[in-house]
Amino acid sequence: MRHRFSARLLLTPFVLIPFALPSIAQDSQPWRLIESTDNTRVVFTHQLRAENLDGQFRAGRLGSSDQVLLSRTTVTGEYRHESTSVVIEALDARQALADSGSSLTSKVVNTANLQQLYATAKFSDFLQGTSTLDLKLGRQTVDLGSRRVIARSTFSTVPTSFDGLHSALTLEDGSRLQLFYLQPVPGIPNNLNDLLANRTVRDRRSDAIELWGAFSELPAVTEWLRGDFYYIRLNEKDTRNQAGTNRQLNHYGVRLFHPAAAQQVDFDVETVLQKGSSHATAASTDVRALDHDAYFLHAELGYSFAAPWNPRVQALFDYASGDENPLDGSMERIGDVYGERRFDFGPTSLYGPFARSNLVSAGYRINATPAAGMRLMIAHRDYRLAESRDTWSGTGLRDSRGSSGRGLGQQLEARLQWDVVPGNLTLEGGFAWVNWSDFAERVGGANMASQTHYAYLQSQLTF
């Protein structure tokens, strides 16, 4: 079913924003409904986002357009006593206006969800002087380094949670070593009818997947160079309730970077080698283990100008390997673990045609601050398949003969964020436009429009 995306829907988030916040919100400290104490903290957030997609690119979807109004409410509470604490976060994400042709997932809708519930302990002077050891046990979200491998999503309304143990040792010089053992908590329900009905189902951790590893952060590899070095093991097996590709993968990662600063060159280079075994599909009849040897590379080079709006310009490049030959006994397609892709490839949710899998992309990005509390971003990228015979990840489209070419399209993206009341109210809007080419136009089963347009408006109240 096709809906017309009206200005009325675009304005919905703003109409629902309270017209008056307490006067204290204008002070230097954000206003909170429940004032924090030395031992307690309670924070409420409410996010409302209207999205529209015109020009569906996923195979098997009904209609050429999609729209949704997403509402997410979270409550985070913390109790601290000396060097220990307990944190709980409850999340309720619901939708309206989506229909039977929608691409909703449990990353967008999840009602009455226990997002986090963990205990922490902090040990000072653990090995030397001011070194500290932080332990976190329970259900938690995780951010590692650049957030390209494991991250708490900032755009998907339902971030991935994990059950497990996370430890962080911080030394006097700022070096940090993280060790962890985690099991993801898949969002459910995961069928469209239940998502459309905002049905509540209790989430449970997956016994089919486990992650463990080590992540080291070195703030001074040299005087001007910082580095992250990490190893992550992913073990996956089929269960009665969850089919998978039986991945047994080792991830070896290196990131070298120099942070952005005024009138300075900055750069960020990160690569991950993924080795082990996996199956080609998640089908129960697919029992053939393939040698898995894949990798991705991200590189960016930027400069921050001393000029009005403080512009920062970056050149961008990403390569994520694809499967060269679908008929041989090996797999070269890299797959995301639990990383964030929004900041590299554009919005996700109803959108998200590009991921770190079988992809080559180059482009540029410009960031600026038009006024205090405002952040503007404009990016343009070209996208191609790394291997023409492999899958276009996330769309279900593939030409196993490779006769459709590699070109996917050109994407133009823009975003504007405004902290109307810092710490209390943020407004955000953005769009992405893609002009499709070669592969997208020729591959069988696509039935795509020549262009895709996506737009969203969002408000977030924190109190």
C-alpha cells in the first residue's frame, strides 16, 4: 500500500513537543524531573521520529514507498554506593503508520524491553599509581573504539544488548585494555505482523552466539599517533529457535588515527581481518563449512579550517570484501559483527542500503557548525560491489553470473542537528538521495525505481 508522506506527518514530532519547559532548563545545568543525588540518578528520554522512504530497493517488498512514525521512551536509573553501582534501563519503542509492505525489524520496534541491567565495581590503584579496574556484569550495551565492530547504535531506536562480563583496565598513561565475554540479546518479535501490532514479547539472550576478546587502546603510539588493537572471537551455532551461518570467526583489528583539531590534518585508518569458517546460508540443509577469509578497510583524511562555521572536510574510502566465487569452497564476504554503520554509510531504520559487506565506496564529507548548538553534515559517496557475483548485502539482490556489473549508485546525504535546550531538547532532520546505476538497474528481481529518496525529522526530550 502506498502512502503520501504529508507535511503534517513531518511536523508531528514538533507539534508534540511541549511548548514550555521549566525555566531551570535555561540554566547551565540540564533540568531533570527527578533531581540526582550523591547515590542516585534517574533520567527519562522521549524520542519521536517521522520517516519516509520513496523508491524501495529491497527485494520482495510490496509497494515502492514506506513511512513510519517511531516513538521511543527510555528510563535509566542508577544507584551508587562507594565503588559499586547498579544500572537499569527500560526501553519502549513503538511504531505507527507502517503497513504490510514495510521493512520494519526488531531494531526499530521493541515494546517493554529491558535494555540494560548490570552491576559495576571499580578498583583503584589496581596495578600502579592511579590505574583503575572497572568491572561490569549483566545486560549491557557496548561501544568499542571507532564503533565499527561493536557499538550501541545511535540511530536504530533499539540498540543491541548483550548479557555478559566486561572489564576495563586503565593505566596511568591513559592506555586501556578491555576484556569481555558477551552473548547478544536478539530483539523479538521478528515477524512483520507482530511488529505492526507493537506486540510485546520478552527478549532473551541467544545461546547460539557468543563473543569474547580483548581490545587495547593506546593514546600515544607516537607523539601524534593513537592506536587501537584488538582480537574478537565469534562463535555461532544453529538452535531450534535461531538459524545461523555457523560462523566460527577470528577478528584481528588495527586502527591508527590522529584526532581532528583546528587547522590540522587528521586521519583514521582501520582494518579488520576475519578468518575461520562459515556456511554460505542459514538454511538447515546447508551443512558445508567454508574456509572464511575476509577483510574490510576504512580510511579517511581530513582538515579543519579556521573559518566561519568551523568547516571540516574529509576524503573517505571503504572496502569490504565480497565472495569472489559462489561455487568454490571458500567465503571471502566479510560480515558485520555488531557495529554501527550510520556515521559511514548514512541512516539505517527504513533506509540503510549499504553495509560493510561486499562494498567499495569513495566520497567526501563536510561538517560545520552554523551556530552555537547546531551541527551540519553533508556527504557524497559512490557505491560499488566489491564482487559482481556476490550478494548486495541487506537487499536480497544477487546476480550469481556477474553480468549486471558492480555499480550501485551515487548517494547524497545531509543532516542538521540543533540543541534547542542543551541537555533537554534536541531537534534533528536529514535526508538521503540515491541515483541508482548498473547493478541496481539490471539485476533480476530488483524492480527498482531509478532513484531513492529518504527523509526524517526527529525530536528528543531528556528530563
